[in-house]
Amino acid sequence: MKSLDAFANAKLADLDAAALRRRLVETCRPADDAPYVWRGGRRLVSFSCNDYLGLSRHPKVMEAAIAAIRAYGTGAGASRLVTGDHPLFAELEARLARWKCAEAALVFGSGYLANLGIIPALAGEGDLVLADELAHACIHAGARLARAQIRSFRHNDVDHLRVTLETERARFRHVLVATDGVFSMDGDLAPVSELAALCGTYDAWLMTDDAHGLGVLNLGRGSAIAAAGGVPLQMGTLSKALGSSGGYLCASRAVVDLLKSRARTLVYSTGLSPGNAAAAIAALDIIEADPELTQKPLAKARHFARRLGLPEAQSPIVPLVLGSADAALEASHTLEGEGFLAVAIRPPTVPENTARLRFAFSALHGDEDVARLAELVAGRLRFRVDLRAAG
Ligand SMILES: *Cc1c(COP(=O)(O)O)cnc(C)c1O
């Protein structure tokens, strides 16, 4: 089809002109060589993996997945509502619910699918979805799939949310407030306790997305745990610190039961593979048994931020905002030349003129790698800091 290719080529030319074209870069993460990855024939220390605890390459986690595959095969075989409801899911859900201090849990094929299923199942016509403006793309996508009205509130701005609830609450039947617990591109935390109190006052349902909190904050229990009682919808993913694949929601028994009938990404999508469920259970075993491990990524991020005079890291994610997409790409290339992988993050993943390098710290990073990266950022990237002043 000529018009189809012409359309695609014109779009690609626009993306190229704005330095916003994306390409898949083959990257190999050998199981016996964490935290290194191979790209373009070179071995690089990766600061771009969300595998915060190295569990995707942990022998016990891999063994659990292999054993499950040997016993049960590779795929769930059908939607969970047909024949795909593997016994391992019940075990995983019980473990997640207990870990997150919730009554029940429900596992989805991915975190993205979870948000696309949860939000439209709970909010519809006559309802309002209020999302933090910097919340993850799949929260906004889930909100758009719901037939509800959608508003954003300013990033982490509790007062803005309060004013919005004050003026809007009465016009809507139900209100769902959604936010990242840890913001994926900035690494800062949502003020979950304040949000929970506010939502309590206005009878709004709070949902936090803990993709980057589980396993690495509050001894592994995640970002919302201190306010768990006030967060009726604790969503997250198995694909980051747990090193597996899949998404989950921890909520009341009633909400979980409703979603089994109404979350379209659960009903009409194949259950996750038994291997992924087994890997996530094994990862939870490790996290529960080793609180020290869960503290390492944040400690390394804090050390790095301190060396560069950046604000104190609140999570294992540290952004270095450089402005233009070109500047971010160039900085990424420079670091790659020195043996470090830090992928450039560009719009629309982040707002215009805030392209950045996003460093994700892992328990497996050597202290000398972290120190060397800080040196390179200060030296080669001429990131303006006074290393002496920063100690
Ligand atoms: C990565 C991420 C997701 C998506 O999770 P997947 O399991 O990778 O689909 C959802 N929300 C946030 C905040 C994320 O960072």
C-alpha cells in the first residue's frame, strides 16, 4: 500500500528531524554476568535496567522458573477465566496480598495490562479520574479507556488536588485518584499519606502504581506501605525488582472479585506463564529473607547523588535532566564510550525540553562503578557541580 508506507515514512522523517526517532538496540544480558550487558559488541555496566536487585539473573529465581516450566510447560494455555488459572497464581496472589498488607491480590499479564484493566473496570460514565500529570503512560492510557472524565493535577501538588476535589467532587458519582508511588522518570515519591487522607475526606478511591517501589523501598514492601490502609488500590509490577514479568493489584476481596469479571485485560488475555509466576514467588522469598539487599539500590543512588551535589535520592532512580533530546543522546553516547549504559529518555516519555539520562541503581553495582560514573558525569559531561563542596 503506497499511501500506508508514505504515511509511515513521513512520520519517521518528522521524528528524525526532532531527534525523537526510537530504535530497538539489541542488548544481551547474560545470566552469569550481572550487572553487565552487551551492546554493539561491547560489555557495559548497565544503569538502565529496572532489575534493581539483580533477581532476573539470580540462580534461585531462574531455577524456580525452569522447574515450573519443566513441570507445567511454557504458557498458561488460555485466559485465566478459561483454563489458564494456574495453581501457582493463587500462591503468588496470597504472597503479594500478605506482603502489601491487603486482603487480596490479582495478577495480570503485565503492569501495563493491569492499569488498562483496573481503571476502566472501576470508573465509567459519570465518574472522574484524577491523575498526577507525570503518572506513567499506562495510567493515562487506562483512564482514556474508561468512559469517565479525566483531569490531571499538578505533579505531587496536594493543594491542587484538594481544590479540584472541592470544586468537582459533587458533580461525579465516583472519583478515582491515580498516581505513581515512585515516579518512573524522576525517581521522586508521591506524598501517599497526604493523598490518602485527602481521598478519605472526599470519598475518592486512591490508586498507587508501585512499579518502582516494590522490592526497594521500606525493606521491600514498597512506597505506599506506610499508608497501606488508606490506599485501597495498590498496583504494581513483577517485572522490575522481582525480575520476572507480570502485573498485580492488591485490594479488598470485593474489588479483586469484581475485577475478575470486569477487567478486560484479565478476561480477554492469556494468563502469565507458570515460569513467570514461579520466578516472582522465588523473588519474594529472597526479598522477604534479605532486608539488607532491598536497601542497597537506594543507598547507591544516594551516594551517587551526593557526589554530584544533586538533591537527595528518594528512590533508586536518579535523573540528570539535560534539556534537548540531542543533548541527552550525546551524553548517553559519551558514557557508552566509557563503558557505561545510560539510555537517553526523550519526549514524549518526559515533557518537552526535559530530555535526560535516567540512572537506575542496582544492588549489584560495585561502589567503584558508581564512583566512576559520578566522575564521568562531572568530568566528561561537564555536569556543573563542585565535587569538593559536595564532599
Ligand atoms: C514499568 C511501569 C509500568 C509497566 O509495567 P510492566 O510490567 O513493565 O508492563 C507501569 N507503571 C509504572 C510506573 C512503570 O514504571
